[in-house]
Amino acid sequence: PDEESEQDEPGEEGEQPEGDAPGEDVIDSETGVEVEFEGETEDGSEGPEGDTVSVRELSNEDLDAIDATARDGNPRAVISTAEDEDGDGVNDESDDSEGDAIDLAEGTIVTNVGEPVRLSGERSTISVSSGVTEQDRIVRAVDIEPPENRRNQPATVRLRVDRDQFGDADPSGATLGHRTENGWELLDTTVTETTEDYVVVSARTRSFSPFAVFVDPDVTYQWTLPDGTTQNGRVLEYTFAEPGEYEVGLTVRDALGRESTATRTVIANDVPTAEVSAEYDRAAEMATLTADVTNEVGDATVTWTFADGTTKTGETVIHPLEPGEHVVDVRVADEYGAATETTERIAVATGWSVVSELSALGIGSTILWQTLLSLTALGLIVAAYHYVPWGRVVPEGRGPRITVFEDPRVTLEANRFEIGALTVVDPQVALDTISIEIVDGDGTEVVRKRLEIVGDREYTAEDEAIVVPPGTDLDPEGNYRIRVTARNVRDRTGSLEGPSVRIVSTLTDPMPAV
């Protein structure tokens, strides 16, 4: 620092009065320093007096005295995240912190596979100022003393430096350093303003002590990735393509050629999912629900929440269910916080053991629709049954048949489609599954309901419901078809597909498509 300049006179102290000077919109006119604290004060006080700071200019002798307190001459490499800003492996408490990774107590970093993780070497330290630049080029140094109720809060520090202090050097490489007990941290610095008279630098800090503006520091940060490749820079953004546990290394080399290496474990976590199936004990009226969990990293827990408020955990649970349709919320979460939540619909028909799955794909705009399935196709099937020599065509059995499909209707209040009466039979062997799907005019599936039949040759239901999930929009001008497909245990199928129908604005007298 230039000890002869009035602004840089050693020992000068000042507060932050208002005044007119270059950069006054962001920098105090007298001290050339502004501190913008994050959040409220620790004691809850408000007002400008609560944010008043004291600023003391530091001389070269002051800096030499600071360097003399260094524990040793070597740098110290530290890998940190947004949640663990000091790199000690423990999440720092900050309501304003927004990051993309979490830290475990043992220092392991957890991120989501396929999403970028941001790792920082900013908390690494250089023991002495000569290790930052060989020329020991510091264009300004100050000691900032915050108010007591702001001492432990993060803040953005802005310093104004006389342009002459840079000489022939390019000020765009200026970096704000923060002195800690381990050495100088080189903060992520932005040069916010450059004029013929001054340069303004800005950086975020977690604590307060001496600060110094270095000209183009000669410190390198080299990251070693799991595949053996390296990247340079104080900050690393990297995306792990596959789940697993990886090691990431950081080597910090100072201007004197001394270096330090740190390594941290990164877990690339996958999001657990589950495919739900069920079996029904007709005599006991008990359903056994099973979640087939897919999860490569961590231990997953399945939580089931039933409509009666009961909550159960485990990949397999048993719960009493009476005939009718039931909704179960299923949450699969791992130890690192990744989770998937789905809603399963369990349909138990009177006298039958049935499990249904509902899936949907979003289309169109307004959920206002009605679907009409003509009985013409059913008549053709019945006629074919009487006149086709089935014994020659299908010697092992005719396969499943849809014999009754009556009174299709829409209940807009419940946001679901209902079939007044549905009967599917197989005269030879037991049914396996029944699939009811609605497709649009392009043949794209909109909603599908899958019924899993257990050991019965006939399935009969009244008011069979196909629920339209929230967010599934249908085109009021579109045409739709209903397909009913039954499959028996011998993998033979029978299906019924209605003609194209148009959505109309009333619930009665639907208009067939022309």
C-alpha cells in the first residue's frame, strides 16, 4: 500500500458517513469501503447504526507482522460446498444458503447423479502474502471491524482502490484476500467498476479480519477428477453421470512453488423408485402390498399412507381393504434425502381379487370430456362367436372375451370416467390381466388402468372407474378411443376397441366423430 497517500495512512480509522465521491452509490466516500451484511442482526436490532463498521488502513509493516504469525510456510488446500463453506465437513447454518450438494458429518459430499455439483477451493489458504504473488503486490489492505451484533454473519465487502496503485498492471485480475488464522483466503472476487481514478472490487466473506487486494495472484488450483483427468480453477462444476462413490482431489500451489493437496469423497446419489404390486386375501379382506425398489446408492425406506390415515413402513405391508377403490400414497426415500412420491389406486371388486395401476400422460388443455363406446364392436364379436368355427381356429380355447360394456359416463366432479357395467370372461382358463386404456386420435395413450386378476375366469364390475389424474388435460375438440384388452394365464388375449368419439360440451347425447 502507498503509505504516503492520505487515504492509506496507517492507523486511520473511520465510520461510514454519507458524502459525494466517485462510486458513492456503492462505496463510502471517506473510507472507500462498504459492507453489506446478510440477514438480520444477531440481537434483532435494525437501522443503519446497527451496520456501522470501523475501517483501519494497514501498512506494509502491519502486513509483515501479520505474516509473521503464520503457523508454517505451506499452503492449505480445502474443498468446500455451498452448505459447508469452511470445508470442515459439517453443514454451516445459513437460511440464505442455496446449494446443490450436502455434506455429511464425516466430510462426505452428497449430490444427485446427472446434476452439476459446485465444489470450491476458496477456503484454501496461502500462509504468507509473498506466497500469493512473488512481488508481494498488495494495492490496498484494511482491517474491518464489524459491530458486535454482526460479527458472525456473512457479508459482501466492497473496496475502492486508487487506479494509480495498479501501475501498469491490469486491474481485471485483482483478487480480494481475507486473512484467517491459517493464512490468506483468496475470495471469489468481482471487479465491479473501473475508471481512470479508481477500481472497485467486491467479494463475499464469512467473517472479518484484515483484507487485502492482490494484483493477479500467482496461485493455482488443480482438481483431480475420478477418471484421472484434471481441471484448473478455484471453483469446479462437475456432473456425475453414474451413481456411486467417488474421490475428488484439489492441489493448491502458491507463488513460491509450495503445494498442498486435499481429497474429499463425493456420493453421486440416485433417486429411488418403486414399482408397486399387490395380492388380496378374499377371505380375510387383507391386501399385501409390495414395493419393488430400485436404488443403487444408500438405504431406501418405503412409507405407505392409507386413506384411513394409517402409516406403515417397509417394502411389504399388509393392510385391511374392503371391496371398492382405495388410494395409497407411497413414498420411497433414501438416507440422503432423495425421494419419490406416487399415488397408487387399489381396486377391490366384490368377490374378486383385483389390483389396479393408473398411469397418465398429459395432453391438450381442458379436462372436459366424454367417451362413448359403441356396442357395434361387441355385436360383431358376439356374432363371430356364434358363426366362426372356433374349434378349428383356436383349438386350445377361444381366449378372454369382453361380454358386457354398458353405460360409459363422465363424472366431472370426481374427475373420472365410469363404465356402468363391465364383464370379462374366459370359459377355458383363469384370467391374468385386464387393461382399459384411452387413446387420442393419434393413437397416443392418455390414461391406462390395469387390473390384475387372481385365479378367476370371470371379472364383473359395476361403475368401473378410470380416474383422470390432476394435470392431465384433454382436448375438447379431440377424438378418443377406448380399448379393453384381457389376457389369460396362457397369454391369450381378447380385446374390444370402440369407434372414434368426439368430446362434447354436455354429459348426454355424445356426438360421434364424423
